[in-house]
Amino acid sequence: MAFVRQNVNLDPRQLKLAQRLARESGSGFSAYVREALERHNTSMSVASVLENSNAHLEQLIDELREENALFRSALQEDLRRLRDETKAAQDSAIQRYEEALRKVVTAALSQPSPKGSGAAKVPAAGPMTAPRT
């Protein structure tokens, strides 16, 4: 018991508690303290491993956040590019349609109109034939 008092550094209250717990467990005082120290050392080792694991997980989370930010940025850039390409394709299609419509209307207007009451009237400039603004 003197070895435990000198090397484990228990105050009198802790020493009495250890003695009582040793009696209640049915083992000798030195064996009880040795087992308690082993449990303590094991728990400290486990705590150390958990702290290291936690630090590693935090590092992985930071890396994933950075990667997520890069992917998000790339995705937003791809979306902007796709919108621009779609807008350009739509504008080009509209211009081709308007040009084709102008040719058809011009060709229709350049032909002599048939005489009679059943002749079609030339339509006024509408939104499809009006110049784009």
C-alpha cells in the first residue's frame, strides 16, 4: 500500500475510496489498484486514438468541403456556358427562321396577284415579319 501511496499519488480521500472499492470487489488492494491503473491507461490510449481519428476526420471533411467548392464552381461555370450556347443557338435559329420567312414573303409579294375578288390580301407587317429589335 505504501508503494501505491507514493507512486500513484492518491490523496487520503481517494485512498479510502480505493480501499473500500477493493474490499467490495473482493480483490486485494494492490491488485485492484493495478487493474484500475490498467483500465485508466487503456482508456487514455483509446482517448488518444479517438483524438487522432477525430483530427483526421476533420482534415478529410475540410478536403471534401474544398473539393465540393471546386465542383460547385465548375458546375456553375458549365451552367453559364450551356446557357450562353443555348441562347446563341436560339438566336441563330430565330434569325434563320426570320430570313426564310422574309424570302417567302418577298417571293409571294413579287408574284403578280391574281385578278378577282378571291385574291389574297398582302398581310400587314406583324411581329413575325417586323425587323428584330
